Amino acid sequence: MKYNILLILIFLINFQLVLAQGSLPQSFFDGKSIVFISTDPGARPVMAWTEVADSVHHSLVQAGADPVAYFELEKVALSEAVQADYAKSFQNRLVKNVILVTRQKNQMSIHVAPFSGDGKIIPTTALFGVSAADIGTVTSQFGLIGQNQPSRNLLVLDVPEFLSINSTETSSSQKFLAANPLNLDVFKLGITIEGSSAETGLLSYFRYDMYGKSQETILAEQAAQKTGIEQVLKQQYPYEIEWLTEAKTEQQLIRDRVQFLLVKVEGREADLMKSMGLEPKTDPSASRIVVKYYIKLLVRDELYIGPEWDADPDWRVALNNFLKNLKK
């Protein structure tokens, strides 16, 4: 009996520590939620993201949520333009919450955020969450959330629904231009350091290969990234740049003569090519994770990916390729 009580106390302490990361939005119990799934292909047993969705759906409903649609996180987080398209669709469907499910080799996590209402989709990475070693444990823990909390989400789906936004809601492929921008020698090129407050890719934090990194690791990676970018720029980019380490509006950037932004995106190569309006590869390399750089012209909201496809799994190679192509 004492042993069982001890186990319960340990469970409750761990549960509370995990939940201390953020607060659960009240709209979770009275509003539609969309769910993003990110799953490591190296996790065992092997499960497709749709199978992970099947495994978590019941616990989300049990907790009091109304999960109306499931999406693969990697496809939505490809770029700002893609996220903006999905955000517009979520606004039209009156979505109030975002649930993020991250399956890694040794950990499974479920987080909840209020829908931000804009292209960032979530307002912060400091979210209410539950983590455990496997699907069974984390779904059991998450299901307990609704035990003492009445939910007004009554007519919920019995099984997960996998949706995609339709062509009338998609504008991102029309914004990407397979060309180089003009006037790079006249205006500054703004460069954002990943993880800073200027970065908009908050969803990527919950990808299976990103979630759980310590602050020390993140800061070390940022420092290495800045040093690496500077080395490539000295060799390949002769014009003026400005490092962006804090959030600024587009109007503030333009006032400071920053009319261009260097943007880095990462994802499956075929997905990236399709999202940018190109014919995706069909060979085995299409499924590899690559980095692609492009330049955003703020004053016209145009996205320049360059005249040649230059993505690469190594961000240094991808950046070097892109800057070389700017000279063509």
C-alpha cells in the first residue's frame, strides 16, 4: 500500500513539473483545436504520423478538446508563406487552439497553445505540455486533464480527420519567384539569428529533431551559426547586411533601410519544392531533409528563391550555393 502511494506521489510531482512550463488555454475546453504531429522515423515501433494521430485522438477528446483536423507539422512549418496560408484557413474555420504532438526516439510530448490568429500560428514556445517516455504513458497523463474540468466541446469526432487546405486558400506558390531580386547593392539585407525574438518559425521548435534542446545548446548553435554565416558572406556577399536579434515590424525595418530579408527554411526536399511552386523531385533523394535559402522583398512581399534549385542537407553548402546564384 505504501509503495502504491509513493508511486502516485512521484507521478503527480512529475506531472506538475511538466505542466509548469505554461498555462492551459481556457478555450481548450470551449473551441476547435487543430493538431500538428511530428514523429521521428527512427522511433520504435515505426509509426507514420497518421498512426500517431490515431493513437492520441482518444486522449485529446478525453481531456476535453475538440480536435477537428490533423496535419503533419513538417509540411505546415516549411516557410512563412505556407504557415500564412494555413493560418488564414484556420481563421476561416474559427480555430481557437493548436495541439502539438512530438514523438522522439526516447520521449513523447503533447503541448497546447492558443491559436495566435496570424502566420506564426502559436504565440510562444513556452506552452502547457505533458511529456513521457512513450505514447501510452503520455496519452494517459494528458487524458487526466479533463477529469475535474467540464468541457463544452460535446459534438467531437470519433476518429481523427486528416485535412489539407484547398487551392483557393493557397497563395504561397504564387509568391515565390525563381529569379534574383534587384537593388541588393542599394538596401540592407537583414539576417535573423535562429531562436532570437526576431525569428518567426516558432512551430519548428516542436519538430522531433528540435524539441528539448537545452538553452546552452541553442545559444551555442546560434553563435556557431552566426560565425558560419559571416564566413560565407565575406566570401560571397559584397553588400551591406544587418543582424536581426530582436523583433521589429516591417515598417521599422524599411525605415532602417532593410528592404530584404535572408530567410532559411528546412524540410523534406519534395515538400519544399512543391511549396515554392516547382515540380518536386521523385527520386529517393526527394525525402531527404534539406535547407533552402531565399530572399524576401518587404515592400512588395515577393520571395526570391533564385534561378537554380540550390538546397542541400548542409546549411553552409545551401547558403554558399544560394549566394553564388545571386550573381547569375
